[in-house]
Amino acid sequence: MIPKIKAVTPLPDFFLRVFFDDGKSVLYDVKEDMEQIEGYRDLRSITGLFNQVQLDQSRTCVFWNDRIDLPSDTIYEYGRVQ
């Protein structure tokens, strides 16, 4: 089953705090994605874009625009538990 996100909050230094429906809370470091995926570099180069993170209607993905998104299962698996 794909984990559903309850809430997402952008934090300084390109971290996301993500709360899941099952009670798990993680910090996810987006910097690693920015280094590996070319499109993600916009999160650093476009002022304020990172802070505009949104949760999609299915609650299985966070996104910034039509080119930059992160699936909930990636965040759930690789986020650091809080």
C-alpha cells in the first residue's frame, strides 16, 4: 500500500518535514535529489520555489511544479524518522 501524506512543511536547508497517516513523521533531505536530478536544481536557483511545496489530491506525492515532484513512498522509505 502506498503511504498517504497527512502534511508537509518546508524547512531551512532544503529539508521537508512530512507527517503520514500512520503516525510516522520524517525529515527528508531534498539536497540529494537536487544533486542527482537536473530539474530539481530549480529548487535552489529559483528564489522561494522550495517553500511552495504542495501535496497532491491523492496525498501520495508532493510537488513544486509540473516537472518537480516526490512520491510518498520515496519520502517514507528514505526520510529520517523523527
